[in-house]
Amino acid sequence: MEILPGVRQFKLPLPDRHLGYIFVYLLERSDGYLLIDTGWDTAASQEALTAQLAAAGVDYRDITLVMCTHFHPDHYGSAGMVKERARAKLVMHRLDPPKGMRRPHATMEAFVESMQEWLLSHGFPEEHIRQIGPPRWMQRGHLQTVETDIVAEDGDTLELKGGPVRLLWTPGHTPGHLCLYDPRRRLLFSGDHVLPKITPSIAVHGEESGNPLGDFLASLRKVQGLDVELICPGHEYTFGGLARRVDELVAHHEERCEEILKAIRIGHTTSYAIASRIHWNVGSWEQMSYWLHRAALGETLAHLEHLVQTGRVARRRDDGRWSFTLPA
Ligand SMILES: [Zn+2]
Ligand SMILES: [Zn+2]
């Protein structure tokens, strides 16, 4: 679908039923096209992309640049295929994919073992941990990464037909998430940074993951004041009202921080126990799978980390176990 002259939106199916699809975007350059995101590495997604390119009268070889907003498989999965067929250059931020991903764990067992230790240190019940296997992307071999040709920094520009567009480093959802801002057409290609209804997952995935929630909140403020008429996200639908949506997202995380503080106030100290007291929109804690418990723990920890960094929560480690309390 052509959403504006020179800007096309393609809808590609995802194996994940919850999200359903991803939008990728094709923008005209003077010597070809820029493709923003590539879809999942499945035959169905690649066929959909090929068909929609053909319907637009565009050949893979017309694509000269591919920019991936971040390394998640729905956005980055087919980057290798597109690069190969298009002979295009791939643009990404230097922090995506994270180094740990690029250096695959020696074995899947080693990865699972380090994940289990980490979960145990945060109060996850041992008998549940044993039932959590490796993540799906790992089982399906989605760990492959492709070489980035143009390592982007915040504020770098890309030349399009009619003028330059600006890459904005918006860490939080991933460490190297990029948005693309087109000031001339007042468009923000937001990837998973700003979505109309969904709040993107902001999570800690292991030791030394930094403060992704602090980064995310700063990245939201960074885009909030841009002159934007239409936000072109990776999922759901295009929408307007950027400043208002940013306020909603900030408020959502502030509410979650309040819920966490409440759980700590009534005596919960491990992040697992705290996570089990939070309202999750996928159902009650008892109904959630152990995989979802793990995801919830990662999100809870992102909030706890931010609360620690801003002095609202104290953290300590005894015998390898982390606990969180209110500061003395
Ligand atoms: Zn994502
Ligand atoms: Zn996504």
C-alpha cells in the first residue's frame, strides 16, 4: 500500500499469533529504494514480501539500502535473504544485535544453564526452571546474524529522493533500536519503540543488562517533541498523536513502578515474588506458563533496576540470591 508518494507499506505474516503481522516500509531513493525492516525468516513472510514488491513494480535488485530498526526476528529475520537477493547494504546501530548474540553460546546447554542460574538467583522456583527449555528462536536456529555494512550512530542521515532522513538511536526495547525520522514528510518510522496500543517489552535478560527502562524513558522523551504527523510502526497500524502516546507509555511504566513498590512494601523481596503480584494483561499468574513467568520476571527486573538507579529501591545479594527492599 502506498501511504504517501514514494512511501509504501507492506504487511508480512508472523508465526507469532499474538502479534499477527509486521509492517515493513519501502522508501524511494534517487538510485533505488530503502527497505525498513525485513520480516521473519519464514517462507510465508518472504513470499509475501516478494509478491508485494512485484505488485509495486520493484525488483529486489532495486533495493540499495536495508535498515533494520532492531535485531528481533520479526524485523531482522530476513535481513540475510534481502541482502543477498538485493545486493543491498545493511544499516543498523552498533549495539544491535547485542554482542552476546553475535558470539553464540558454545552449546545450547551452556546457555540454558546460565539462564537457569540467573532465574534461581531471582527466586524462580527450581522445579519450574527445569521445565523451561531454550527460547524458540534458539531451537529454530534464528541465532544467525548477518554482517552490518553501515554502522549507524545517532543522528546519521540517509539520502532519499527529495532529501535526507535522520536515524535516531532509541535504546530501551533493544540496546541498539533505531527510529527513522523524515522531517520533510513529517513521518516517524518507529519500529517497536512507539506502537499505538501495545507497550513494547522492556526487559532485563541476564546479569549486566544495564537499565533498559531508564534508556526507554529517555528515548521516548527524545522523540516526543518531533514535528510528526504520522507514526509508521512495525505493528498494529499507522497513527498520529505522538506526544500524547509518549505520555501514555511513560505513565504505564510509572504505574508499574508503583505496583512494584507496593509489593515490596508488603514484604516481597525477590523479583519472582514481586512479579507474581503484578497485574499482567495475559491473565492471572497461575494461568501463565513458566515461559511467561520468565518474561514477566525480566520486565519486573527492568523496573526494579530503574528503581534502584533512581534511589527508590535498595538491592542486595546474599548467597547468590538477590533481594529488593525499600531504602533505609
Ligand atoms: Zn521487537
Ligand atoms: Zn516487533
